[in-house]
Amino acid sequence: MSDTNAVKWLRSQGVPFEVLEYTFTEVGADHAAEAVGRPLESCCKTLIVKAVGKSFWVAIVPGDQRFDTRKMAKAIGVVEAQLAEHDEAEKITGYQVGGISPFAMRRQMPAVIEESLLALDRIIVNGGRRGVLVEMATEDIVHLLNAKPADICA
């Protein structure tokens, strides 16, 4: 089992989760979902979003949906939001793009989760390294991140 910072942190929180490992070939929730045999809609993307004023946010969206920066801006109460550049996301999270976990990031950021995910009992997020995923109860993810549910997909 991979002992990433995210996995260690989750263990310390005492919540149940399952680590799913696969051979990473390229970035994308579709590749990860196929590799672990899970539906794409439950395999989430963890995106780093930059709001006007240089504040950063975490957005958790289903792998089968497209993130909408306008809806994200509205959800967090700013005029404009955009995806962080890859190098910027890696620097502030401490994780490599394709393995960014919403847990145990180098810098804590507020989180927003696509509200449609709340209909799923369990979802999958990155586990802190390419090829490492974590499957757990959606409500535990919302609770641990104090994530705000909102409509942030197109």
C-alpha cells in the first residue's frame, strides 16, 4: 500500500477508506477509472482554482463532467476564477498534477464539491501520487474538507 501524505493523514483521521493503485500512464480521470474498474462519474478530479486576488480553492468534480469557472466564481463569491497553472498547483499542493489529493496539501485551501456528487455514497479522489486513488464515503470527504457543495460543472 502506498503511504502518501494523504493516505497517512486519512489514517490519522480514523475514517474508513480504500486505497486503489494502478499503473499510471497519463493524466485524466477517464484513464484512472478504467484502470481501477470504477465508473467515471465516481472518479473525481481535484482541481486547483485561482480566484481574483490570488486566493486558491480546491474544486472536486466528477470525472465525467466539465468544470465551469464561471459557476465556481459565483459559488465562492468572486468576479472571476480560473484553473491554476500546473506548476502553480504543484507548488502550493506539494503534489504532482495527475496525483493531486484534496487531503494533506502543503497549503490548506477552502474546498468546493460539485453538488451532484452528494447523490453518490462513495467517490474516488487522488491519493497523493500518480497511480494512487482513495475511495471513501462522500460524506466523509465533505466533512474532512469542510467542503461547500455547489453547482460548479457545465
